[in-house]
Amino acid sequence: MFGKQDVRGRQEKSVPGVSAVSFRRMPVLGVFLWVVCVVSFSGAVDLNTFGVVTNQFSDMVSIVDLTVDPPVVVNSIPVGDQPIGVAVTPDGSQALICNVSDGTVTVLDLTEDPPIVSSTIPVGGTPSGVSISPDGTLGAVSCSWSNSVSILDLTVSPPVVSYFVPLSGAHSQDVGITTDGQYALTPNFSSNDVSVIDLTVTPPVEIYTINIGDSPIAIGIDPTGNIAVVPTISNDSVSVIDLTKSPFSLKATVSVGDNPGCQPDISLDGTLAVVGNSDDDTVSVIDLTMNPPAVITTLNVGRGPRGVGIINNENKALVANREGNSISIIDLDLNPPQVVGDFSCWSSPSKIAVFESEGGPDLTITSMSFTPTSLDPNQQVTITYTVENIGTESCGGTSGIGFYLSDDGTIELGDIMLGEDTVPDLNPGESHTITDHPINVGNHPGNWNLGGYADWTNVVTEYSETNNAYTAGQITINSLWPDVATLSKQDGGQVLFELKPGIDYGSRIYFLLGSMSGTSPGILLPGGNSLLLNKDIIFDYILKNYYKANFIGFRGITGPTGEACALFDTKGKIPNPLQAGSTLYFAFTTEFPYDFQSNPVEIEIVP
């Protein structure tokens, strides 16, 4: 669309030529994708948070459920020829899709089951970008070859073109409407400027242009209304436009990666801009609060990033990678921001529009603590927690909170569930606190993270389904016990150890080891887990001599039910370097793989 395409579908830096016929597609692949997408239809878009993704070379639009982790495509709908630009109305009922090669805009009815094309609007002139006013009454469509912007009346059904706004610039590539709904800005690729259109007059009219960098190709509007960012591909930069001045003016130019031919987006608080660099498969994150604005990190994403959409309530950026057929997920709350995952999205995802509901209940756990942090199997832990409705509506009935053990620090519904408690109906801003709620930890020896999950049965339709989990802290359910707590330096003695990693670790090789220098930071084992012993002279001695009579059963195989015994026999007085007042620490690990590590236990050396 924005320039000549090479055989890989990548975008070369050139003035727009015959863009609609320079795309290359494989007919056999197109037929395959049609079959897959048709059978995937299921359900209307009744989600609180979803994405609409244009799949440029398959002539499809994908609906992505953003309330689950990872996100998943739930619908794919055929639209026009080479869909690129996309926008969703503020109420989430419709999506507008720019079909660059047939000169139309598809109106997608998102209230139907499944979503359907409700109308197709001829706009002409290779439509490539679309934006919708904050009140949802009008849409603006940039039309590159006619050097114009089409204004759509969205108050009628079906929507219609109410005005064509001619531009003084050449090859308008995208359009963005300011947060007050008064102006539309459109970058003009061949004249190296941005047209400003006054939407408050009838008919709307271009009132001036802003000179910026070479080959401006897309635009992102700051949700706070202060800034617009415009990638300019010929000089690999982003122009930052100050929207607080009258007239709007160029504030700064920020160097980014190779060919930033990507639809940018800006975080809800207006602090970060995310721009994709199509030819080096990276994303530049720009700090807009700096003077001048500057790139704070460059992240590797999928092949050919073409569009960015930000999920505001999670502060995560989604990057559509056209050549990689994937969408990368960037966590903007991390310092610096980082790529935290990706997911597949059919063929050639190009642009993405994110919709988030503005209302509804939203349950989250605001605090949770427990005691004790170390205990034997089948004993009780007491939990204190608070659940709050941070949404805008009441829950409409009771819900529940589930308590879980997790081995990876993230509480999920698939983790080990210990029990539950009932949460009453909560109004907006209302919270529910329970102190000392008893839960039996069961027979799950090991080191875990204990936490909770609000509305674990999913009986409440929430504004956000992504903030229900809470990790309270680490808990140790003991799997190693000595029969004595002390040994005499002068007389020595024996210590009998019981090892009980549990039935899941039955018939497994284990290794019991010791240390005199403590348990922190511990020893990193193959596979990434840590044994809570420090490597020292005692550790090395046992490692080399575990088969001797001093260390009976220190290395062996657990029984079918996951139990074993070991005996430490000093064979007389305890030799140096151990002195009275020293402490010996013991812990064991399973081997091959090293997937279970016990709690450490202490044996004090006395005179």
C-alpha cells in the first residue's frame, strides 16, 4: 500500500506507485485460508476487551479475545480486497475496515452472532487509514490516490459518505482525530507534510499543513490530547507534533529503526509511544515526557511489524507482524518495557484496533497474607485477604475466591486448588475483607507460591478478566525431617532423615546434600531450580563421598509412594572445620530432572 513491495512482501522506501497491483499473493494459500477462516466462525463479539485485526493478503479481518492469556482469535470474517486500516466505534458495535485495493470501507456489525458485514461504502482513492470521532458520530478515511479524506456519517444506518475533503498534500496515508473531536490530521506521503482538517465547520475543510520529515506514513494521537506522532520512513524517524499549540507545530524529531512504516500508538497516560520498524523487525519505545522525546528501548518482535494497538487497562502494546503472521505483546509497565509473549493471527496481520469496555464490575484481590510460611503436609494455613470491586457496576450476586499453590509464581486456574471462600455481592468501590480464614494445604510437599483468584468460577462478567490473580508469597510444605536437632562436637552421633517428596515423585533418584554456610542464595540446578544450600567444603565432601558409611541413603531411589530415609552417622566425634556453635544444613533434590527441591533443615553442633 505504502510503496513498492518486494517478493517477501516487505516495504521498500519509495513514493507510492501502483500499490494496489504491486502486492504478491499465492492463490493456493488464499484458498486454504478461506476454508480455515470460514469454519472458525463462532459467536458474537460480547467481550469486554477485544482486538480487530486486518489480515492484508488474505482479505480477512480477525476478532481477537484479549481477556484471555494468551489472546486467541475467535472469529475471522471475509471483507474487501487487501484490508489495512481499521477502527472500532466507541460503543464497540461496529468496525470500519479500509480495503485499499477496491476503494471501499467495510462496515462490520460486531453485535451479530457471528459478526457480519453490514454494508460496504465506496470511498475511492485507495483508502488506507481510518479514525472515528470520540462521540462515534463520524469517521474519517484517508484516500491516497485521490489526495482526499472521506468523512462518513455514522449516525445513519448504513453509514454514508457525507463529505470529501480535498487536500493540498499528496498521497494521504493515514488519519487521526484529536481527542476533542475538532480536528483530523492526515500525513501526506509525497509532500512531506501533515494536513489539519477542521471538523467543526460544514463542510469540513483543510485549514493548514505542518511540514515534517520525509515520507510520513501513519499517525498516532495521544489519548491525553497533547501529542501526535508521525513515522517518516525515508529518514527513519518519528515526528512529534505539539497539539497544545495553535496552530499545531512540529515539536521534535526522534530517530528510530529501519523503515518505521507502522501504525503507531500512544499509552493512555501519554507518556510512551510505540512505533514498529518494518525492515529490522523491531519496535522503538519513545518516552514522550523527555525533553526532547527519545527512544528508551528497542525490542525485537516478529517479522515485518505493521501496526500497534495498546490495551489501556493492562498497559500492554500489541504489535501486528505482517510477515511473521503473529502479534507480539509488550508490557509497558516494565522498566524498560519488554516483549512478554506473542500469538498467531492467521495470515499477514497488518493493523489492529483495540476496544475496551468503559463499564461493568471488576473484581480484584487488593491484599492477601498468610501464616505460617512453613508447615508440614495436611496442616492449616490461615489467610487474610481483601477483594474489591474496582469496576463501575455491582457484581449482581455472590462470587467466590479460590486459593491456589503455584510452582511458577503466577496464580492460574490450572494450579493446585486448596479451597475457596464466598464473596458477597459488591457495589462499585466496595471491598470484602476476611481475616484468618483456615485452609488445609494438603499433601503437597515442596516450595510453592500461595495466592488467590477472584471469581474463580467466572460467574461475574467483568470489565477486565486479567486482574483476578494475586500471589501472596512463598510457602514451604515440608518434605524433609531430621529426628534430632543437635549433634555433639565431642561425642558425634546419628541423624535419621525422613524424605517425603510425595507420590508424584515416587521411584525417583534423589540426592541429600549438606552445607555449613547457609541456604541463601543457594545452588542453581540444571533446569533453573535452586537447591537451598550453599556450596562449600561440606557440600563438596558429601558430593564426593556420599557412598561411604557416614552417609547411608544420601543418594538413592524413593519408594513408589515417594518416601525414603537417610542416615548421617559421624562415626565418632565431629571433625574440623565444624565447631561447637556451627550449624549444618541439609536438603535434597530429585535428579534427572531436577524438578523437586526440599525445604532445608538445620542441625546445631553443640559441645
